[in-house]
Amino acid sequence: MTDHHSPHPPHGSDSSDSSDSSDGSNGSDTEAGLRDRWHDTLVAARAGADGPDPQPYAENLLARWAEPQRRYHTTAHLIAVLDGVDVLAGYADDVHAVRLAAWFHDAVYRPDRSENEERSAALAERALPEAGVPDAVTAEVARLVRLTVTHDPADGDRNGEVLCDADLAVLAGGPQEYGTYAARVREEYGFVPDEAFRAGRAAVLRQLLGLPRLFRTPHGAAEWEARARHNLATELELLTSSGTA
């Protein structure tokens, strides 16, 4: 995610190899819960229409979220975004579309590539009609996935506000949670040299801090904005004190 609204640093070369494997989930119980959530969301999004067994689609998506190159964009992140959507569900116009977009928003992910969101949206456009989701819902899911390039929903885009706030809610974590997030982002970009990473990450942090608001929903603005800004400022200070950034 190279846009200035993304909480991650610029991408490196497309020729980089994937890094070693990492634990992206909390075990079989967590995966079972995710399968249940996928089943319920897909069935609800079909709005009574028939469709194929949801299970193979869940397995495909979970395999993607567990790929070895991931350190931050793992099933743990998927769960966090889905939990955030649950918190903000009352603000969405179509919460089922938002939940499907959460599942797909980083389904295609390589830290050394710049087209992840577009490829994730294209995956949704292929898979969801086959899974029995109406065309209008599929189009909305793909639009929302593409919106995560910028995290900049238009005024009145309630679905976009919910997805983007849920995706960025990690920025408002407690000190340990935020520290873990920052460390995992660094691991995910392990192919980038330290100096280049510090410079890229610091630029992202400065741009985020320069935004008039990070969160668009009333809950996000009231509950997450101040803590997220504190975390971003603290990380920026640590980065700039540890080297040129």
C-alpha cells in the first residue's frame, strides 16, 4: 500500500523473494470461528438466493491469509478488521458487503508489489458471483477493496468509512499492541534496508499525522483518533532518534 494514507512504508522491488513462514492465526479454533463468520456473511449477502457450498471459498481465502510472506497482513489482521466492522456495523449501509470487503481487502498480498488492492478486488469480482452474491453487492465489495488504497472515503460513503476505520483501528491500540503491529510491519518489509525503511516509514507517519482526521465514523473519531495520533507521533519520534528519517 504505497499511498500516503496507508499505514505501511513504500514497496520495494517486485523481484524480492518471499520471507520465511510466520504464524498468521491463533490455531484451529480461530480458523473454525472464521469459517463460521464467512459462512454467515456469504449466506446473508446472497439475500435468499441459492449458491454453492461456502466452505471451499473460506478455505481458499484462509490459505491466502496464511501465506508465508505475511507478518502483519495475516489472519490475525483479518480477525481484527472483522471485529472492527462489528463494532462499527451500525454506521454501514450494507454491513454484509463491508464484511465481504474485509475478507478480500488483502486477500492478494505481497509486500514487494504495488497492485495488491487491485488484484484483491479482481479476485472478489471473480469469486463472489460464482458464490451466489448479487452483481450489485459484488460491485460494492470490489469498490470498497479498491478504496483501501487511499483510506479516503468520500463524504457520505458510510460503507467506505466503516471499512477504512476498521482497517486503521490498529493504529489506536495500546502500547504493547501498537508495538507488535509496528514490529510485524518491519518484519514484512525485511527485504528493505534499515535506513530506507526508516525513511519510508517516517514519511508515511508524517503524512498520516498531517491528515485532518484519520477516522470518519463517529465512534472512530471519538474513541480511536487521539490514541492513534499519540501512537504515530511516538513511533515517529523513535524512528527519527534512531537514525536519519
